[in-house]
Amino acid sequence: MTSHKTTQTMKPATAAKKLGVYLEATPAEFQEGVVTRSELNALQAEPPQWLQELRRNGPHPRPVVASKLGVSIAGLARGGVTEALTTEQIDALKQENPEWLQKERATQADVRKEAVRIKEKQAEQAERRQQSGS
């Protein structure tokens, strides 16, 4: 019985998501082909110039924009940001610091605090269960 390994491939959209780049800004040959797991690993290990440039200057996909602004993706939408933004546009938004951005950052900070509180509470409960079970 011999097993042969099939090459794992992914759509360009999936590869772009894994690389953290906006698909529409990638080269045509990347958008039109399929990407193997080994090609993805090579791109991550030694990014070509186009990938370095995209990661540095954008345009960035919404998850990256949200992260750079310190808000959620839903918060971006509530703020009216629905398109990919360049690093320059993100920096301008940070400088401008509109009211919606301030509000969304505060909301995100509250969400993080609540997540920490819940995690700590769960850890305490687990510890109590472990102690009562001993």
C-alpha cells in the first residue's frame, strides 16, 4: 500500500487573507492562480518586494485596518470605513481622531477588559472546582 501526498492548494483570496494583504492590490499572477501550501510558506518566510510593499503601505484589508486603528471590524463599518485603506490614510485618521474613532476605541477597550474579567472568573471557578475535588 503506497500513499501519495497530494499538493494542498488554496484560492488566492484565502492566501491573501493568510498573508494579511488586500487581494485586489496583489499582482495579477497571484490573483489568477492557485497557491500551494509550500508557495504560501515561501511567501511568508521570504516575502517578495511586492508583498513587503503591500504590508508596509497598503492598501490594507479591513481586519488589518481595524487592528491598526485599535477598533473592531464592526466598529470600522459603524464609522463608515468599508474600503481598504493605505497606511497613509490610516495615519491621517489617527491624527484626525474623529469622534466615531474615539468612541469605537473606548468600546474596544471595554470589550478587552470584560474578556479579561471573564477569563479571570473562569480561572477562579476552575481552581475552586479543583480544590473541592481534591
